Amino acid sequence: PASEQRNAAQTTGASPQQGRCPNSPPQIRIVADNREFNSGVARDLLRAGAFVEPKQLEVGDYILSDRCCAERKESGDFVQSIIDGRLFEQMIAMRSAYQRPLLIIEGPDITAVRNMNPLAIYSAVASISVDFGIPILQTRDAKETANLLYAIARREQADVKRDVAIRGEKPQMSLAERQQFIVESLPDISSVLAKRLLCYFGSVKRVMSAKPEALERVEGIGPVTAEEITRIANEIYPEYNGKRGRKEEKGSGKDCGGGDVAGGTAGDAGNGSND
């Protein structure tokens, strides 16, 4: 159970060196995010002889030294994080906080776990490696991940003599990063294509309002992708109630599901389409 694994990590000793022979090499210390104790990685790290310290980490899953941080993703979660947009936010945070960030993908082939276009997955992999300069390491299971983490931590701490340090909060995304993030959420749009679209049209609004033939002028955008972007940008949201009048909704602060929202209303959205 996760609680037993967490307790095992905490009862390794008040100090990583407690109970060790004076001439023995220093015990390898690894800081692990609390949520990682639900996996078998922490247990296997303990078995390997590491001192595993649980912390609530804002950036990364495992801190291996003052410059090295690793994010671990199982294959399915890696693909899901592309879909929901978490992946690139996490890569930006690691790249900003640590000199040597790493991404570990654990499990089966990433193109076989979800019904997603393999080219979109490979585009994300290419962006992480080339645009962010973050190495991607593949492991088969939790034990192999633990062995890899231990080997890296040992090299950093025992060979290079680096300390372990937790760095930074998650940085706020810049305006350009937020704009790119929005465009990347469109189907089959990689970070490279998002940059091309923004460079060509100049703003998110212009990308969303562009006609298919205009979108196709951007290198890498075909007719199918162009039509899908146009459809998503112009299709009415299924729960939108267009019968509600502007005066009726003004200041009500309720969304179409009944929850409070800050800002405009569904009526405002309909009347502001030409802004």
C-alpha cells in the first residue's frame, strides 16, 4: 500500500547516513513527490539502497540532484497529457527550474495505448527533445525506472558530488506560451505548427477566424486539418442555450450548467461574435 511505502521511506532514518559505517560510501538521497508512492518505483528505490524522502513537489516527480529532475509518465498518462495540455506546461516548468531535466516514459509503446494519431504523438516527442532539449528515456516497468533513477542519482551525488535541492514553483506561462498552448490544443497541431500558425496570422483570434483556404497556406496544414480547425472554432457549444436573451442573462453570473462564472454570459458570447 502507498501508506506503507511512504512510512518505509520516512523510517529509513532521520539522516540518510544514520547507522552506516564511517567508511561506507554516502547513501544516495532521492526526493520523490508524494503521489509517486502509489507506484512501485519508491519501493524499488528503497530496495536498491536509496534514502527516499517524500515531498509535495511543484516541479517534477523525482529530484536527483541540485540540477537534475525527472518527470515519470506511464505510457497512457503521457498520451493523455498531450491531449489535455499538461505535458508542455510540465516541460516548461522543469526546463525553467533545473539544468538537467529528464522525462521517463514507462510501459508499452506510446502509440499503442490510446486511439491517437501516432504522428501527433511523435510530434510531441520531437518537440520535447528538440525544442525543449529534454532527454526522453524509455523503461519497461517500475523496477527498471527505479534502477535508472538510482543510477542517475548515484552518478550525480557520488561521482559528480552534487547535492539534492528542490527548486522553484511552477513558473507562470508567458503570453506567447499561453497563445501557443491554446493553438496546440487544436487537433493534429504540434508545437511547431502552432508557432507557424501564430507567426502567419499574428494572433489566436485570427487563427480561429481564418477560412480553411487561408489556413492551408501555412506549411504543414492540409485541407482536413484546416476544415477541422474551422469547424471547432465556429461550431455552437452543445449546451449553449441561444434562446436566452441578453437582458435576461446580464449580470446573472451563471454558466449553461448552472455554476458561477466570472465575466460574460452565453448571451454576451452570441452577441459578441463580431468583436
